Amino acid sequence: MALYVVLALPATANAIAGSLPSLPQTVIVPETINQVAVFDGDNRRGRVRTTRQLAAANSATVAVLGDRWIADALLEGGFPPGRVIETDLTGTTRDQIAWVQQYEQRAPNARIIIVASRLQAPRVWRLTQRAHLRAAIVASPIDDEPPVSGPRLWVPTYIALRVSRDALYEHAALVYYRWRGWVD
């Protein structure tokens, strides 16, 4: 029980999430894109918001790599149905990367953006580097950010617990991916 209280503190969540590697400054998003690949995973609402902004500004097609929830949220938000591609053949981040790799081979002139949460983005970037993908990464905000200052840092919240959980998962995933030789 005490562990849950500690993990639910915004100060703890921010520390765990803040210790994840950051995306390199060299990640450049092209001015025009024609394909957004949104990776399913933690913080779906943040991914949907970011995807809407990117795709709408560029009239891009969106490939939802994962659960139907993201596609439904895009369509319910008024996104044109003809611009949403769904695939549920991507159960893992590595499967999602493989989909992007195959897409780049089929469409060599495509300008692709991958949307992943800010917690998952460093691992996704490492996978894109290993796979020699041209796709750029956009780190979406998490669904709800825990407080970063003031007395609320020390008040346990469900949001902070979720951020702690998701950030710990990413730390473990990075260790596992390095151990397996999937990322540098």
C-alpha cells in the first residue's frame, strides 16, 4: 500500500518520467507530411489530440497501429473516414515499427510521422534508428500531466500513479530491448 502512495505522488511520477532518455534534438519533423502512423499504447487521448493536429494541418492519412479505440476517437472527433487506415496486426512496438518499415518500402516518397507518447517516444526513436527508417517521431503529451510545482506535488493522484506505472514500464522495456539487442 505504501508503494502505491509513493508512486501516486506527482513528485515521484515526474522524477521517474523525467529520468527517461529524451529524444535527440536532431529529430526534425518535415513541414509537409502525407502519412501519420499513430502507435497504440499508453496515453491514448494525448496521441489522438496530437494526431488530429498533425493530420489536419497536412491533409495526411492516418494509420492507426493498434486498438480500434484510437480510430473511433478520431472519427468521432470529425476526422474524415476515408483518411483513417486501421490495422490490428501490430501488437507490439516492434510490430508497429515493422509496419512502418513495410510502408516506407511500398511508398518510398512518403513523408511519415510516427506519433507515440512522450514516455514511449525514446524507445520508438531507437527502434527507428536500428531499422533505418526515414519517419520522424512526434512525442505526444500524456493524457493528463501531474502537477510540476507547489504543494500538489505531495498529494497522491491517480494521474501520477498512471504516469509512474507507464514510465516504469518504459524503463523496463528499454532495458529489455537493449538486452535483446533490438536497440543500441
